[in-house]
Amino acid sequence: MKEFIKENKLVSIGIGLMIIICIVELIAMIYLTINPLPKTEQYPTCGTVVEIDSKTNLVTIEDFNGNLWVFEGCEDWMEGDICVMIMSDEGTPETIYDDVIIQIRYCGWNY
């Protein structure tokens, strides 16, 4: 009988947790229906590596519009390398100053 009561308590706890999870998911769905996430767009841009900071592991790229972009991971990069970046506008197409690098690829080297 005691085992049956223990099993019932565990089942009750499990059902309670499932109900809580369902309620949280329902609240999240309602919130996102009322306040949808901004639509983000992606776009490509090119740039040249202008600075490598080995201490902080940061690479600085200047795109062909003069904007500077920074990413981590300087192990295979050299100043003068040319790269292509896939960027996200983070849902604000009116400004590029909050955009982020999604992906970066090496394209060549500039003498």
C-alpha cells in the first residue's frame, strides 16, 4: 500500500509539472501572438581584415562602405584578407549599426 501511495505521489508530481509546462507554453504563444518578433532579413557584404588582436582573439573587418565589424577567432586570419559576411539586420532595416555577423567566409588576400 505504501508503494502505491509513493507511486501516486510521483505520478501527481509529474502531471503537475506537465500542466505547469503547458501553461508556460500557452502564455508564451499568446504573448508572441500579441507582440510578434520583428522580421529579420539577411544580406551579404564584403570586407577586408584591417586589424587582428591576438590578446582578445578579435578580428576587425572594414566593409567597402567603411563600416567596422568585429568577430572572435583570429587563428587563421591575416591583415589584408578579404571575406564575405552574411549579416542579419536584427529586425531593424533602417539602421545597420545593430546588425550582427551570422556567418563569415574567407575569399582571398589583398596585397
